[in-house]
Amino acid sequence: MSLRHALLGLLHEQPASGYDLMQVFNASLQNIWPATQSQVYSELTKLAASGLLTVSAEGPRGRKEYTLTDAGRAELQHWLVEVETDVHPRSEGLLKVFLLGAVSREQATGFLAWLGETADHDVAALEALDASIEWEDEDLHVYGRLVLEFAKRLAAMSREWSDWAVEQINASGGAPGQREQPEPQQPERQPRR
Amino acid sequence: MSLRHALLGLLHEQPASGYDLMQVFNASLQNIWPATQSQVYSELTKLAASGLLTVSAEGPRGRKEYTLTDAGRAELQHWLVEVETDVHPRSEGLLKVFLLGAVSREQATGFLAWLGETADHDVAALEALDASIEWEDEDLHVYGRLVLEFAKRLAAMSREWSDWAVEQINASGGAPGQREQPEPQQPERQPRR
DNA sequence: TATGACATGTAACTAGTTACATGATTCA
DNA sequence: TGAATCATGTAACTAGTTACATGTCATA
């Protein structure tokens, strides 16, 4: 149930509409906590109904601007510091690595290499993002920088790990990874996200 | 829809019952792809109904042993190498960091420090796990080792990042992180998972 | 014989996704 | 005036969680 708290957190800075909040999810939060438009709008409605937000203004085109209430701020702070945090999110990539014994050695190293390339792209994208932001001393920026730094370190680590992993597979015995070989893959293997 | 593929992947090694598979989820996959008992059983039923698995044996206490069919193996391989992989899982921890501007500076560094301690525990636990396994050259072990190594590097990286992050907050200006101070927290802050 | 491990299943719920529907306002 | 953007909403679905219900078998 983190989406509701993400919304409360974003509204801590300043009032915003559902549309505004969607921009934030699509821009800065897409890789941390993606959300769909329908989810954001319905959650805002529920949040307002339960008194954690209020509709503080209505604008053109039916725009509703939401503002955090005291109860909402209290709930946000409670969640931030007192509620248990899940620090081991599901990882589809690692799950695939774990199960790679089911495909040929070539396909396995292919997947690992693809993970490395993806990490490479991430490194570049995060570097560019970092350069594009004028970092000021505001709270949101301070904590946003911490997250960006984490993402950069994660991407760099992933890159190194992937290289190491490919080496490991190439080094580990000459026996094929599989009894039955599946027919060769079509060239386009991993769509980009 | 990765759970179905996780089940197919585990059954690639050898036939197993729902109960057997639950042990694997609770042991080796708990931090990568947790699953509940009810989810595993109902997914196995669906998988068998759609022909990706068959009930290859029935044992005492109604035990049903499932075996991967050719169609199941094909689906598994397809998913592993051809289906798009989500490499940016939702991270509740990073979401909280991003929103930490809503609490006091002390509470923020408290949370960051807790993340560091958690990473510390992880490092120790993973080291112990590594030592406890007799690594042989089998596929599952080879790829399992890759995952374990990733987890170790991630934990070590998180530990260093957390220290750096706490320093950043302490260094960044003397102004309090917040307008209104929430009342001081009760001592037990983050339950252990 | 009773406890614990083995073993499966259902029901009700919450969270998240996809697709569709609708309409207002701005501005080139 | 037509396209892009702003803006909100609903319906149907899939995935995942929590809680409960039921019964068998081994062994201490």
C-alpha cells in the first residue's frame, strides 16, 4: 500500500492535481515506484474520502487541486519512520538468472550480457540526468540526490557483476548447460524497456 | 506473471509437489520472488490445466507430484530468453528515502542508518549462506552462485551508500529539515523482517 | 496417543494493470 | 478549426495476500 504514501509524500511539498502527480510518477519515480493514471486518480479519491487530503481548489477542465491535511501529514510521517520497510523487492531479472539452467549456455550468457548492457545504458542515463538538474539545497533535492546516487552505484555494480558472471559461465566446464538444445533463437532477443 | 515461470523453472530440475516447491520459495527464493502457499497451489492447478505440467505421480496424503511437459519447457525457455524483463523493480526503501523531506533531519538519518544496518545483517547472512553450501558444478548451483554474488555485492554497496548518505545529510546546512517538528518517536522504530 | 510435519485447498480481500470513455482548453 | 494537451473517471482483469479449513502420516 505504498502508492497512497507516495502521493501523500509528493503533496507534502505543495498542492497538486492528479494530472500533476502523474507527471512526477512518469518522470522522477518511474523506476522506483511506477503508477498508472487510473491508480493515481482512484487513490486520490479514496485519500480525500478518508480525510488525509482535501480538494483545496478547483480549476479549469474539472481540475482538482489536492492539499495534504494534518491527518495526512501524520500518516505520512508514521509510515516513513514507524512502518516496516520491505527492503528486498521482487527481482524478475535475478529470478531469470536463477533459472538459467533451463536454457543453453549461449542463451544464458546472452541474457547476462543483456543485463550488463542495460546497466550500461542506465549508467549513462543517470549521469545525464544528474548533469541536467540544478541541485539546490532544498529537502526534496537533497533526498532525491541520495536516491540518484544509489541508482548510479547500483547500475555500476550491476555492470561489473554482469561481466564477472559471463566469465564465470564461460569458465565453468566445457559441458553444455543443457541436455536438449532448444532451436536457435531469433536475433531480436530482449526488447528494450 | 513470473510466479508461473518460477514454478516451471524449479520443475525443470526434477519433479516436485506443491509442498516441495513451497520449501524452495521459503528458502532460496524468499528474497527474490516470495510466494505464498495459496498462490503456489492455485498456480500449479492452472498450469496443469493448461498442459504445461502434468501430475506424474500421486503419493500419500494426497501428494501430487508435478512434472514439466514439453510445452512447459518451451514456455519456460521462451520466457527466459525472449520475453521482456523488468529490471527496475519497485523499491519501497528508495521511495521512502525520496520522501524523507517530510520528517525531521534526525528521523531521516535514523532511517538511512537503519537501511545501513539492514545491509550489514544481509552481508553477514549471505556470507554465512555462501559458506554453508557445498558448491558443485551443477547448473542450478552455478546460476545460484551468480545470484548470491549479486546479493552480496548489493548488500556491500548499500552499506557504503548508507554511510555516505548519512554524511551528506549531516553535512548539508544546519537548517532543520522541517517546518513543524513531529513529536519524538517511540524507541522501537523499524521492526526486523 | 498426541504432536508436528506433510499436504492441499478455498474465500475474501487489496494492489496493480489495461483499456476504454469523455470532455475542456489552448494555441498554431 | 483541428491537434495537442490537460484532466478525470470507470470497468474488467490479473497478481498477490491473509486467513481459514481440512485431513494424513510418522514418530516420540
